[in-house]
Amino acid sequence: MELELSPDQKMLMSAVDSMLSTYRSPPTGIHGYVEYSEALQQELATSGFLEVANQPDFGPLEAAMLVEEVASCPVSVEVAASALIAPLLGTAEGPIALAWAVNRPARYLDRASTICLFADDGVLIGTAQEGDWQLEDSIVAYPLATLARVPDAMVRHSTEIAAAVHRRALIGIAAEAAGLMRGALQQTVQYVKERQQFGQPLAQFQAIQHRLAEDAQLVHACRLLAFRAAYQDDAKQASLACLYAQQAARKLIYDCHQFSGAMGLTLEYPLHLWTYRLKYLQGEAGGRGEQARALAGHVWGEAQ
């Protein structure tokens, strides 16, 4: 099964693809763990793509499609929260950092205009000053900082808003993971087509073909589950999509690095720009265990 895009969706994604063409090529030579693109972040903000969920006839589905497409690039930018969560908050400005707890690293915190801090009884939305967070030396291909305390300029939102923000956060994780998996798989497929062993490309070996085919199925399933969750904007589907993505990422990361051999362990080779971000997303929102518990609650709650 494949998602058939409407004419408007095709036009949107064609425009997104055109914008991303500059950012699809991985860096060459020795480079760092983090490849954050300020240029792409600015271009996303000024292009209006981050407002897609607020446009007539569009919504969370198109926002998730944007997140997945941007995540397939080797550079990192904050797009999921700005595209999916900002529409729920009215005047919130991006980039938006999602902090799952105080004293825990958060992505994009040091450059965020808005912070969403999840608490046991809701969500706090606001801004932070430089003294509220500490920059971390990141090796996970995301810029990281740790929130040292609850900033003063934070507003607690209602249970309904908190639930919606959490639901969209899970959808964002699922969509971003799907894009990262697709980018990592494309990089690996290209490598095994070019790498010669025993007088032929690695891609000619049937065992590698079989495992890459399994990985392609995982990527496809992740995309469809993320997009279904976004289309329905439903907590149960969001938990399911996030759980599946966090579970499937483990096999794909393993296969991509194994087929890349020793080259995949160097900073000259860009595979980590996708897989290290995937590794970090595996622990977001409590990781697979938390999503499994939440999904079980949704399923059993409906059965009662």
C-alpha cells in the first residue's frame, strides 16, 4: 500500500523537495558529529512551510509529511515541533524545544524561541534565558542543552492542550524517525552498490539484498503509521507510530552500520548524521517502554 497524494499535496512536496535540494548532499571530508543548518532553519521559517498545518485544506498530515522529508536530509533542523505543535499554541515562535524533564538534555534548547516543558500535571510553555540552561557537548548529531531549572517565564496550560501537545510530539518523533531511517537506508544502498568485494558490488550478495529489503519495509511502515497518526491526530495512533519507529530503528541502524563496515565508524563517512539522531530519538518521550504502556492503556481502555 502506498499513500496517494492529492494534487495540492504533490505541489507542496514538490516545492519542499526543491528547497531541500541544496541540503541533500552529505558533507565531505572529516566533519563533526553535529551538522545543524542555520541556513535551512531560516529558510524553513521564511518560506512559510512551517505554517502548513494552518493552511486551508491542509493540517497535521501535511506537517508530518514535511517533517519526514526534511529529516531525510543529513543536516539537522528543528521542524517537528514548529510544524506540528506551534499551531496548537497560537503565538508560539520557533524554533521550539521539547524538554521532557529538568536536568535532562533537550534538542535545540540553546537556540529555541519557545520551550515546551512536560510535567506530571500538564505542560509549561514559555521562554528561557541563557542562565536557565547549560550547553552540552553533543555527539548524537543534534545540538543539545540541559534545562537546569524551570524558567520564570513559563505558563502552565490546560489538560486538553497538554494532551494535544504530547500527542503531536509523538507524531513528530515518528515522522522524523521515518525520514531519518529513509535517509540512512538510501545512503547505505548507494554504498553497497559502489563497494566492491570478491570482484562484485556488495549489493549483488543475496543476503544483503534480503536484509535491505526488510529495512525498506520497516521504513515504509514507519512512514505510513506516522502519516496515519497525523491524519487522525489521535493519541492511540500516535503511541503506536512512535513505538513502531523506536523499535524498528534498532534493526535499521544495525544493518546500515554493518553493511558500511569500518567506513561507517569514521567521521569522514556521513552515516552517523542519520543513525546517531535515530539513536537519540529511541529514548525520546520515555522510549519504547513508555509508548508500549501508553498503547496498552489505549487498547485496554477501549475494550472495557
